[in-house]
Amino acid sequence: MIIPAQQFLLFFQNKTTRRNFITLAKFFILLVFLVALYSVLFHVIMVYEGRNHSWITGVYWSLTVMSTLGFGDITFQTDLGLLFTMFVLVSGVIFMLVILPFTFIQFFYAPWLEVQAKARTPSKLPKDTEGHVIIAGLETVTRKLIEQLRKKNYPYVVLAADLQTASELHDAGYKVVVGSPDDPQTYVNVRVQKAAMVIATIDDLLNTNIAFTVREVCENVPIVTNADKEYSVDILQYPGNMHVFQFMKMLGESLGQRTLGLSRTVNVIASYDQLRIGVASAIGSPLVGKRLFESGLREETGVTVVGIWEKGRLKLPLPDTSILQSSVLVLAGSVTQFERYDEVYAGPKQIFDADAPVLILGGGRVGHAAAENLAREGVNYKIVEKRPGLIFEDEHYIKGDAADLDVLKRAGIDKARSVIITTHNDDMNIYLTFYCRQLRHDVQIISRATVEQNVSKLHRVGADLVMSYASMGAGAILNVLLPGEISVFTDGLVVFNTPVPPQLVGKSVMESKIRERVGCSIVALRTGKALLIGPEPKSILPENSELILVGTAETEKAFLDFASR
């Protein structure tokens, strides 16, 4: 951080500042000359009127009239004096109330603010900086990523193309460096040779420019980017050591995979060695209406229920917890156990017409990706879209506004098994979710959320499942950055691993009371190379072991706060 004395030194060393000071000095000399001239003329006219005043009085009168204070204690009595007073007053308004403030702001105050902004937002990083993440531009995914990096105390820096943007980001709490993302010198300044990763997820054209710019400076630093268009993938992979994601396509496929009646019932959201964490909707299954201890889930399949997701709220699974039509089970188990769950609870045991369509509201990139996934599974679907350029002439497309009841009825809302809402506007998604829930209380509603804060709102208005674009993208990047850690936050759930806190070493899972204290569930315990999936309540938490937990963003924070005490 640059102290004020250093800021002054930088300020006065600047050539532009020195030129500004010369201009300011000339203006003040002119102002002093005018005050002196008016003081002399004041004495001359006062003598003409037969009165005498001191030179200090002349300066005092000139300044009060020029500044429009006009105390009225000294006035002229002749027309000549009054004309002179008006002339001094008008010139004072021009020089002291218009030109002086403008000159001061333009040639002193604004440059001083710029120096302060530059001091807060440097153009390079210290020479000892290493192992940091360079983020070339902020958007929803990278904002969510930074939130997770802060939790892990992982160093990062955001590139801002101009000083104003950098200042705004700095004031918002981001660590920022000023530099154009397509200038090789920028990456030299942020020590890209020592960086852990460069992230560019803005748009395909700029991402390509950034990737090749980085490669001019450093050949081996990993670059993570996003491709909106399918043909951009090959181009972006060309510079080498690239991780190219298609977040829109990933989101659409994930939304489609959550649909009822697919060949698999459990959707895996996290993998760690032999451990799998998955979610499974209870809607239409024989589990509905049973209490957990009556379900026989663990005895029948071997999976462990570590949470029950109910309308956006994660409930801790207790033996007498009821499984409702709207419940989404959070399961932990192995691949074999999940396959067994699919055999027992998938397919014909679902209560709906096999020909019932899945409605996809929105025919953009996310909607098309969801449709492709359903087509591979042989599921009937209808896409509702009002933009002509996104509509193809076949039986799967319904042209019209999804907020129009007649359009929804033509699409088959009355008999649909699921509704997938994929528009890029969260406000519209909230509206459509609420509307569809009023039309059908028994239909499965899956919605996309662009901004994390809208996930809970979508659950509140009726969505059974919500997938956050920001969380999914940030999780994918974080898993590349930290391959030895579980960093999953999707469907509103967070899966993470952490060393056993010192205060819990030697205690059993039951004695740790992690569920009661912070609301997280332990899904596995790693000791050395051994991984214990679904540890029993009596299992001891040994030293130098690792916990794998599932919860929400709030319960993760509560656990980290507890562990740091």
C-alpha cells in the first residue's frame, strides 16, 4: 500500500502535473494582478469622492466584491463608483466562481484523484508473487469463482483495461491490476510465468485473443476458457495446455439429466476416488410417503442418504424424516451402489405416461443442449420459443410465448412429466416457474439460474431443482485448479473436503455433532489411502484424516468458521 507521502511524491514527479502547476501559477498571478489593480482603482475613485481608506481596505473590498460576498460596509456614492463595482463583481464571478473552480479541479484535484486511484490499483504485481490465478475480466462465473478462492485464501488478481474500471472493482473489494488483456506486457507485469492459471471466460473472440497473447509471454501456464460456439473449441485449444469448457452446453445437459424417467435415477454431482455423491428426485417413486427408516434404502442398495433437499432447503436426514413427492435425496455411495439404486427405483416404477413430453421453455443454447440430451435418451420433448431464428420446422418446436396459456397447452403442459426452464433472464425464469406451478402442482419443474442469489427464489416459487450457471462454471474451473480437492457447488448443494479439525480428533462421528453444530453431513472419511464411505455414528475421527462433507454455502461457511476456532 502506498502511503500519502509517497502519493505526493508520485504526484509531483509527474510531467503532466508539473505542466498543470505552471498553468495554475499563471492563473493565480493573473488573479493577484486583478486584485491589485482593483485595489488601486478603488483608492483613486474613493479620493475622487473625497474619502480615504487604507491599502488593506482596498484589498478587502476587492475580494469581497469579486467573491460576491458584498458585506455592504464599504460602498461608493457616485455613478462612477457604482459602475466600477459592477465591473469588479462581473469579473469576480467569471474569475473566482467559474474559472477558478474549473481550473483547480482540472489541473489539481482531478490529477490528484487519478494518482490516488493508480496507487490503489497498481499496473504490476510484486516480484515475489507466485502461484496466483489471473482472471482476465469479470462475469458471473468468475465472480462466483473469486468467492470460492477467498474462502480458500487462494491468491488471485483481476485484470481491468482502464483505471476507472479498476477503481470500481477495487472499491467493490477485488484485488485488481490495470492492464489491457490483449497486451503481452500486461501478463509480464502480473508475473504470468509464476501464475497457477489464467482464466478468460468473456467471449470467444476475446478469449482467443487472450490465449494467444498469454502464449507470447509464457508457453506452459494453464489457460482455462469458455467457448460459446461449438466451432470455437478447436480454435481455443490450439495454443496448448488449454482447458476449454462449454458452460452453456454443460448446463443444458445437466438440466436434461435431471428429468424424470431417464435410464438413470441418480445424477452424480461429485466423484472422489470410489465415492460418488448424487441427487435423486423422489417424485413418482415408491419411496414417497415413507419415513427414512421404513424405506430400506441402505439395506436394499447400500447408498446412504446424507441429506434431503426440500424446496431449496437442505434437511438433515433423521430416521423419522418423511420422503415427500417434492423431496430430492442427496445420496452417497459407490458406482455399484448407485447402479443398484437405479435398478430398484428407475424406469417403470415411475408413475407417469412414458409418452408424456418434457417441456423446454427457451430454445437458446441451454435449451438445445437439454433437448439433445433428452433425444439421446429417447424422451419426447417440446421446445417453446418465440424467436423465429431459433425455431426449426419439426414436431419438437412450438412457436410462441411461454407465458401464454394457449401456447403452453399446445405444447402439452397438461400431461407433461417435466418442465425445464432455460431462459437467460432470471426474472423470466422466476415468472415462468411460478406460472407453471400454478398450472400443474404435480409436474416436475427444473430451472436455470444465472445469478446465485436467485436460486432460493426459484425454489420458493415452485422449482423442484435449480441449477446455477455461475456455480457450475466456477466449480468446473476450481476442480481444474485444485484437482486434489472436492469443490462442487451445484443444485444449491456444496460438497467439499477438509482435514479433521483439531477439536474433533479422537471423537466419534456422533460425538462430533457436526450436523447439529453447522448443518453439514459427513459422507466419507479418508485415513491414509483408506476411504470409508458413509461412516457409522461410532466411527472415530483420527488425526491426519480428511472429512468429505455435503451441505449448502451457508453450512460450509459455518463449518469453516467452526474449524478455525
